[in-house]
Amino acid sequence: MRSYLFEDFQRIVNIIIYIAVIGIIIAFVVVFLKNNGIEISLPQIGPKYTSPKRIEKRNLTQKSEYYSNKGYSEYKFGNYSKAIDLFEDALALNARNATAHYGIGASYFKMHSYDRAAGYLRYAILLGYNDPEAYIMLATIYEYNGYLERAIKYNKKVLKFDPSNYKARRNIDNLTQRLNNLKRK
């Protein structure tokens, strides 16, 4: 006489084998369809799915911000070359990081490499970086290169979003006076 325990065990083993065979068949079908360019859309089950590309982009932006913050710390301590390296690492992860562009421009400005600074500062402003100091640095570069009208223009842009900026007002007054003196000669 056969044991009922043995029969139950045999049924469980058979069920597991059937499930495994069905899983293998489904896997082969999915691979076959994908290899032939047929996409399978499965219904949404469980929590909302976030695509790997979106996760990767978010992670890259966060890493870029991390390097920007590290660069800013080095900038504050006067380590401009190291700050530039960190800001460039941030740009490698996110080329539209306005803070990193500003950081490189400001670092070059502090190192008196004004031509290099101007390009980064202009691009930071183009990307929406609206810190008055970026405009003032760019205005100073224009002033050093003899473009007094452009220097005045950028100082006036500072006053549009920071009307009480003393530095910009003083620069406009000085530049206007210098420009008038040059026109009289």
C-alpha cells in the first residue's frame, strides 16, 4: 500500500516541474520575440516603474551637483585650480550645469585669466544663472578689455534683479564718467 504522504509529495514535485517548464517556455518566447524586434508590453503591476534612463539622468544630475558643491568649497578656500577640476567633473556629468559654468568662470576670473572666464560666465548667464556677481565679473572683464558700453550694460542688468546693488551702481557711475571723458577727447 502506498503512502499518502508520498503521493502528496509527488504531486507537489509535479506542480513545481510544470511551473518551471511553463516559465522556461515563456522565457524562450520573450527572447524570440525580442530578437525579432517585437516589443511586449506587460500590464503595470506594483509600484510605479521609473525607467533606467530617468534614474540614470537623475543620478547624473545629483552627482554633477555634488561636484559643483565640492568645487565651490575649493573656490571659497582659494584653491582655484582644484575648483576648476571639480567643476569640470560636474560638467562632464551635466553639460548644462549653470553653477559649474559660473564656478569655472569665477575661478578663472580670480586667476586673472579673463578671456577664459568670459566664455564660462556668458554661458552660465545664458543657462539662467542670475547671480549679480556673474554679471559684475563679466562687466569687469569688458571694462578691462575697453568695452565700456558693454560693461555698463551688464552692470545695468544687475540692477534689474537687484536694484539696491551698490557695487553695480558705483560701477555704472564710474564707467559712465570714463566713457564721457573719452568722448570729450
